[in-house]
Amino acid sequence: MIEIKELYKKFGKNEVLKGLDLTINEGGIFAVLGPNGSGKTTLIKSILGMVIPQSGTINLNGKTIKKDWSYRKDIDYLPQIANFPNNLSVKELIKMIKDLRANNTDKDLELIELFKLGPFLDKKLGNLSGGTKQKVNLVLTFMFDSPLVILDEPTTGLDPISLIRLKDLINKEKAKGKTILITSHIMSFVEEVADEIVFLLEGVIYFKGTIPELKTKTNQPDFEHAIASILTDSYA
């Protein structure tokens, strides 16, 4: 579904992606991992067309995304930090996003019920807690039913019950055949949902495969120690 070849991006003298090659197959949950500054966000924003690389190609379903904004209508994106207009109510924001995308979906009603946002619909976004804003963010992301979903740190601010509901939602969307791309620092969450992971370090892929394959490769008993082993070997 996503094919990336020789992707290179630098900001000033800082090389962020160093000729990265990556294929993400259609269907399933794919986690992009790595420490801060590893290139995760730049990779995600390159796929979204929000960052323009110096060289390399990104193809989505066999077609280049270069100079073609229309492919974005098939992507639902949850940013790590949602900057909502403080003066709008939750209900007004949802309607505005529907109008912008010219989509009359009613899936938002199901998601509002899932995350128990009914009591907050008439409240101003500026008065909401961080966790409640994240639930609104999730409603806006999943209500359009696109085939590719990109989630940047989706668990931020969520209480344990909402986290369980999010995991159930992600698996439900996967069952529809969607491709779900996730970045997260929460290893337990990744281990529960991801079919495959890629680990980035300083703009280079150090590992791509399943979590059991990573444990075997690093000879570690659990996921967190396997990730730590990559970091230890890399900085040794």
C-alpha cells in the first residue's frame, strides 16, 4: 500500500531521514518506533505531504504522492497534539470538520457514544481536559472510515477505560481491512496491537519485522528489553 524508496530529508545540516526504504503492506497494524529525533514524525509527515523530502519517492497504492494532494482524502490522521479553536464547542468542531471534508457521515455518533463524550458536546474546547480533547481527536480521526489511518501517539492523556476502548476500536478497524500506522512510546500498547514494527534510529531503519522476530534477534525475553538491546548496541 505504501512504498518508500531512498527517502532523504534534512533540516539545515541535520540529516533526519538518510535514504530510507520501507514497504507497508495493505491491511494490518504497523508501528513506527524510535527515540525522540529518530525521524518518526518526519516520516509520517512526509507520507502526509506535510514535509517535502530532498529526494526519494513515496507511492500510495502504486501512485506517487508528489504534486497530488487528492490522495489525502483516503487518509485519516490523528496528530500528536491537536490545536483546536478554544471558542468552538465539541459539537461545532465536529460539524465544521464534516463540512470541510464534504462528508455526511454519521459514524461520529457511534464514536461519541464509545468514548462517552455526550456530556461534553456543548462545552467549549478551551475548557476541556487534555484527555477529553484526545477523545475528541479520536472521533475526528475515525469518523470518515478511510482505508489508511495514521495515529501519532494516540494514547496520550487517555484513562484506562478509554485506552481499552481505543484498542478495541483499532482492532475493529483492522478487521475491515484497513492499514493502520501508529507511533507510540508506550511499548505495552504497541505489543498488544501491532502486527509488525519498524524501529528507526537517526534516520535509519535498524529493524523491521514482528515483535517475536525482534525478541529472537536480540535474544531478549520481553519487548521492552528487546528495544533496549537495539539502543544499547547502537550506542555502544
